[in-house]
Amino acid sequence: MEKVSYDVVIVGAGLAGLMAAHEVASAGYNVAVISKVFPTRSHSAAAEGGIAAYIQGNSDPNDNPDYMAYDTIKGGDYLVDQDAAELLAYKSGEIVMLLERWGTLFNRQPDGRVAVRYFGGQTYPRTRFVGDKTGMALLHTVYERTSGLGSVDFYFEWFAWELVRDENRIRGIIAFDMRNMVPVFFKAKAVVIASGGMGMLYRHSTNSYINTGDGYAMALRARVALKDPEFVQFHPTALYPSDILISEAARGEGAVLRNVKGERFMARYAPKKLDLAPRDIVSRAILTEVKEGRGFPGGYVGLDLTHLGEDYIKERLALAYEAAKSFAGIDATKEMIPVRPAQHYYMGGIDVDITGRNPDLVGLFAAGEAACVSVHGANRLGSNSLLETLVFGRETGRAVVEFLKSYTEPSSDIDKEAEKMIDSAYEVVKSESGVHFGEILERLRDTMWDYVGVFRDENGLKTALSEIMKLREDMKKMYVLDKSKVYNTEFYNALELKNMLDLALVIATSALNRKESRGAHYRLDYPERDDQNWLKHTIAYLRGNSVEITYKPVKMTKWKPEARVY
Amino acid sequence: MSLQNEEMDVVLKIKRYSPEKGYWWQEYKLKVDRFTQFTEALRRIKSEQDPTLAYRASCHMAVCGSCGMKINGEPRLACKTLVIDMAKKYGSNVITIEPMDYFKPVKDLIVDLDEFYQRMYKVKPRLYPHKEVLEGNVEQRLKPEDQRELWKFAQCIWCGLCVSACPSVKMDPEFLGPAAHAKGYRFLADPRDTITEERMKILIDSAWRCTYCYMCYNVCPRDIEPVTAIKKTRAYTRLAKEKTSIAQTGEKHIEAIFNSLLETGKLEEAKVYLSTYGLLGSIKDFIYLFQSGKVKYALVKEKSVENISEIRKILSGDNK
Ligand SMILES: Cc1cc2nc3c(=O)[nH]c(=O)nc-3n(C[C@H](O)[C@H](O)[C@H](O)COP(=O)(O)OP(=O)(O)OC[C@H]3O[C@@H](n4cnc5c(N)ncnc54)[C@H](O)[C@@H]3O)c2cc1C
Ligand code: SF4
Ligand code: SF4
Ligand code: FES
């Protein structure tokens, strides 16, 4: 077993991981950033519409950060930790201006200041953007900046597999060099998991192919809890049938949803906010239209932007226009874009506080979509996630620096543990014949979509759970046909599948457990929000084949729960 | 909305590679519909037919730059290309897929991009703003039109397709390549940047090593037009304090073209050559032209353009 040592190892080179790396490296500590893909290929690159920010002197004069926090809390159906939402709102302007200084080419107002647009659930427009490739622009900026420090070691096309821990603290991680399959024990004083989301669990998802929830599963197997794992966001406007995201920016810029009869049906579901209601509401509205026979054949509705004019569409919604053209053969300046909901974001994640610190394991931190600081609660507002990756990526980096200052060397030796974890990787695929990852994967994605999707109920969730248990059993017969050690993607796909099955079990169990409807978690058999019993965070641990659930109170500062109408 | 679906049986012939076995071709049959992207076709092959097939893909929406490969010989992003479109374009349902040219093969469609990344780093791909700005003491503004100009070149997704197609990269180790030039120009032209002098040193000599073949322009999936970035970078030669011999020659070449236009309103290649490369260089090239049978083009007698005074007016206006 090869070994290397760092002060900090960061899993993930998306916006959250890079921001944390920048912070830690700038403080003089040595950092390794590990990523399955070259940093700019991370999923953050795919974010389109923008990043929310209240900027002093460059926002609506009536707006203020408290309103922004309030919108976030209400949008999240009061499952948001309010201290986290306040921190997010109050640091938003500063972080966006920092990225501006680093060179992000934000769209401008005529006077040269950063421009702004509306996004769903915002009282005042707050979304800052770079065309509709905001994520790409930000990710390139942060990568270019962080790699320019010269003091961060990037291990890209490396696959992180397990966390190594002792009784109470993190000791490092096991990762494979994907080019040659060599396993390495990265010893570290602190580990930050910033491994992004898990869209591949679902048949329909806007996510990158690499979003397989590895970080959540690594944490679960290291006896670390996930917070609110039942909350999965579905985005209402994914292009039919390719599931490529048509950004909420389209509706922010004035696009309108219509059913097969041409009706602006959102008037029925959110009379005030209409098409700009939060995502959970619009997703359910679309599927209801389809279910009641007012969708287009095949199961979709139309997103109409024809009235915006060709020039405007091509400048501000270039990607939406291009995607509709290349992938559905639709000219969005003349016809409606066919859309339907698809999995989009994971509100649940590794349990951390507002400094990114995990309470189960000393020295473990998480940030970005992998974490649940709980700024999104039961439903994330559009353009809050990019903001979260940067604000909490930086907060986490700072907390890691603080942690390192008072760090003491452990005395126990941990190499044996690490060896075992390498064996565990081969164990996943130790059969000599049997099934391939693909057979199990496709069944899992259908199961999650059909029973743990936009609408849920007890029977469906139970069906999902028994199917997941079966798939976990089948996985024991999984084997890898490719015997080569060079860039063996089949081997890593098999490990990813193992991760997905661990996570799926936790999601489905937590969803069955929460007997109410809140935000994106919608139970047909319990259609009301129930603050009396359920205004609390789910805390879920994986214990072998079962899930242990406890609860944590939601942190309240200024805002009392109220009915969520738009 | 006119969503017309259609289905087709296709055969994907994939050029595979492993260090142990070398190259071989393998065929996969599958049914695709109107909307099937090549990344999705590959994903289906991998999960339904042959899990050993190796390729890169991440975003499936043409923003991450992972999936560059050659499809029916064309350098393309697999996710941005629909299977049926290629079958129709070539009038055949047998389609070939190969790794990108130029880069070292690693496994199947995966190639080694390390050297490509090195080129990108060489141009210092990041903004160096004023210290005051960096510390947040002053706000920097950017005109919307500057933002638009820069954003065009900032959209490079590091896919490497242009480099795989560029003849000069293969010939000339000193040439940074089209992607690095697009990146380099994006910062060179940024009014907020402070290391312009250094950037000119890095970029200008290399800019004169491009042959203007426009391959990068043709293959870039993000319409960056790296060659345009190179042209714009060449225009900085005038401002450069030190000039390498390549840049000097290049400038002379441009001057010669300018004079030729000024005199006759046309590009007189022979004359341009003479004044750019001097007599000796021209004779060498002339021998080459002679051997390759192209000499007749060089010796065509040019007739002067009629409205020459108009052209002269435009030229002198442009060059003030
Ligand atoms: C199509 C789309 C559009 C979006 N648009 C917006 C928007 O407009 N505004 C907004 O606010 N949010 C948007 N989001 C959400 C937002 O993009 C993501 O939540 C955010 O980018 C996540 O960033 P991250 O840093 O947490 O993780 P990511 O960017 O996903 O990075 C994860 C990193 O972890 C690495 N990794 C994962 N597993 C492993 C492993 N096992 N070993 C090694 N490395 C690993 C990956 O290689 C990658 O580098 C959008 C999401 C989608 C799907
Ligand atoms: S135009 Fe220049 S940079 Fe572009 S491919 Fe040709 S030689 Fe290369
Ligand atoms: S310039 Fe275009 S082709 Fe070249 S690497 Fe960038 S995006 Fe790819
Ligand atoms: S998969 Fe991202 S560019 Fe094709």
C-alpha cells in the first residue's frame, strides 16, 4: 500500500472543494484535492442560471439580506436552519464580488456594474449571472485561481473510495489512481468531502454522469450521519426527452409554461407567483397536468419563450436556445420547448453545522451539495446552490484552518484499517462470473424514479425498499469483465453502484419514515405539512442493511413557520 | 411544438485500444431515436452490452469538455452530436467512433491530455487585477461590450478538439496551440488585467506560428474561433517592446500585404513573399512551389483594381 501525507485532503474539485482548498492553501497548509475528473469537468460547470446575491448598493433599494434569508427559509418550507440562511444571505454580496475580482465575467449593466435577474421564490431579483453558463464561468475562475497558488496538489482522475477513521477521528482516505488502479492511503489531519450530488440514482436527472453520490456513501460507511436524506429536488423544466436542464432563468426572463390546450396552467397552482413559484410546486403542477390529460403525448408540457424576441433569447438564454435546437430539434424563438420534471439536486447530505464541521467524526468536514448545512431545507431556491458552494466552501476552509491550529498527533497506528478498505473495494467485485453493474444500475434508477420521486406514498416506498434490498443482494454477484489495470472504468462504475445502493437505502427509508408533505418530499397519503410532529431534521445512520433514524431540532432565529403560499 | 420522433438501427464501429492488445475495431448494434446523443449511446453500450468500453463523459450538455472524440472522422463532442444526424449526414447507419487525433491513447476513446493542460497553464490563465482591487478597496467595472468580447473567448471548455485538429501544433513545439491562445487572449484583452507586458511575451511569438488553416475554427464546439483570438493577438505585436524574429517576420509580412494592397488593390503573393522573406528565403520557397507545380499561381500577372483610390482611403483610415 502506497502512502502520502497531507494536512488536508479534499474530495471533490467542484466549486465547494476548490474554494475550501483555496482557503486552506492560502493559510499555508498543504492540501491535496482529489477528483474523479479534471476539475473543470466537475458538475458545477453545468450550472446555468446564476448565483444569488444581495450586493450593497447594487440591488433593489427595497431589498436587504434579511429578505433574502426569509425567501430561502420560506422556500425551504421552514426546514432551513435559520442561522445558516442568514450567513448565506449576509455573505452573498461579498463572495460574488470576490469572484468578480478574480475575473468572472458577470453580465453587466450599462454602467459597468454586475447585472441581476429574477429567479423562482425571490421577493426581489437577486440572481447574478454569466449568460446561462454561470457555473462554468465560476468554476473556471476558481480553478484557475486555485491552481495559480502553486501550492495545491491536484489528483485528478483519482477515485476516492473510503474514509479511514479510528475511534473518534478521521485519519485519511483511500483513493485509486484511475489510470493504473494503484490504491493510495492519503493520510490527513482533516478531510473535506465536497463530492457533489447523486443524480444518477434516478432514471431522469439533469445531473452529470459522474454524480453518483460517492461522498454520502463514504460518510455513511464511516458511521457518519446524513441529514434530511429524503429531500430530493426535481427541476420542473428538463428538456424532453434528454433531461438536459432548461434553466429557471428562462422563466426568470419571462418564459411561460403552457399545457396542450395552450393554457398558462400555473395560474391554478400558484396564482401570485405563477411560473416563478418554487420548483417543487411547479414540478407537481406539470405532472398533475400530464396526469389529468392536459400534457402533450409522451408526457410533457411546453415552455414558451417566443414572445421574448430572438436577440434577447440568443444573448441571455443562449444555452437553453442551443439545447432545444441541438437536442430536440426545436427553434425556441419560434416554438415552445418541450419540458418535464427530472431529478436535479439533493438537499440532504452529510450532517454539518455552519462551519462545515461534522459532529460524528473529529476532523471531518463537508461542503457544497455533498453537505447538508441546511440552507435549502425541504426545497432549494434556484441560484442558492452555487452561492452555497462558495460561501460554505470558504467557511469550511476557514474552520479547517482553525482546526489545524490546535491539532495534536494521534498515537495509534491505522495502516491495518486502511489495508482492509482496499480489500473492500475488490470485495465489491470479487465474483468470477455473475451480473455487471449495468444490469443492477438500470433497475435502481427505475425504482427510484417510480417510487421515490416527485409523488410518494407508503406502498410505493415499501416496494422501493424491497427492490433495493434485492439489488443489494444481487450486487454480491457483481463482477468486472475488464481485467486491465489501465483506466478500468468498469471497476469504478461498480464501486459507484455500491455507493448508490447504500444511499438509495437511506433515502427510501427516510422518505417512508417522514409522514407528512414538506417541500420536495410530497406524500400522497399525508398531503399536509405537519409542524407539530415533523418540524425537525432527520438524522440517518446506515448500519449494515438497516437505517437508524434520530432527529435534530431545526435552528430558528427570527422567522416563525407560516403557510407556504405563492 | 413539432417533436418528430423516429427510430433507427445503427452500428457503431468503435476503435478500441489497450496497451496490452493495441488497436482493434469493435462493432455494436443498437436502436436509437431522434434524440439519442452519442454519449447516451455509449452509456447504453457500456451498461447493456459491453461494460469494458472506456470513454469520458460528464455533463452531457456540451459544457464540461470531457467527451471529445472523432465521429465519422470529424472531431466532435459526443454529447453535442445526435446519432441519427450523423447517420443521415453520411447516408449510412454504420458510424465510426475513434479517439481524438494527436494525443497519446490511454484506453479506447480515452486519450492523455496532460500535455494539453500544460499548454493551457503556460498562458497564465487567470486574471491579475490591481492589488487595490484584489483587496476589495475599489470596485472594478467592466463595459457590457467588453464583457461580451471577452466572454466569447472565455467559453473554452478545455476539450482539446482544436488542438487535436491543428496542423501547427504537430509541427512546431513552440506553438502554444489554438485553445491556449483563446485563453491567453481572453486575459490579454481584459482591461482589468495588469500583466499585459508579460502576456505579450508569452503569446505574440507563438501567435505568428499559426498557419491560419481554420481547422480550430471549424471544429470548436463552443464557437470560440481560436484563430480569431490569434489574429487579435498578432495585432498586439505593434505594442510589444521586444520582438522575436518570427514576430518581426510576421509583421513584415503584414506590412508587405498592406503595401501590395495599397499599390494595386490586390494581394500580389510574389511581391509579398519577396518583401517578407527577403530574396534568399523567397528563392527557397520558389523552388518548392516549382516542384509542387504551384508556380503558376505565384507568377500570375495581377491587374490593378479599378477603384484603387477607394481602397487606399479605407486602408489609410484603418491604419491610423
Ligand atoms: C444542470 C444544472 C444546472 C444548475 N444550475 C444552477 C444554477 O443556475 N444556480 C445554482 O445555484 N445551482 C445550480 N445547480 C446546482 C449546482 O450546480 C450544484 O449544486 C453545485 O455545482 C455543486 O457543486 P459542488 O462543488 O458541491 O460539487 P460538484 O461541482 O458536483 O463537484 C463534485 C466533485 O467531486 C468529485 N467526486 C465525486 N465523487 C468522487 C469520488 N468518489 N472520488 C473523487 N472525486 C469525486 C467530482 O469529480 C467533482 O470534482 C445546477 C445543477 C444542475 C444539475
Ligand atoms: S488556424 Fe492556426 S491555430 Fe487554428 S488549427 Fe490552423 S494552425 Fe492551428
Ligand atoms: S477552443 Fe474550442 S475546441 Fe479548443 S479546447 Fe476550447 S472549446 Fe475545445
Ligand atoms: S459530456 Fe460534457 S461536454 Fe460532452
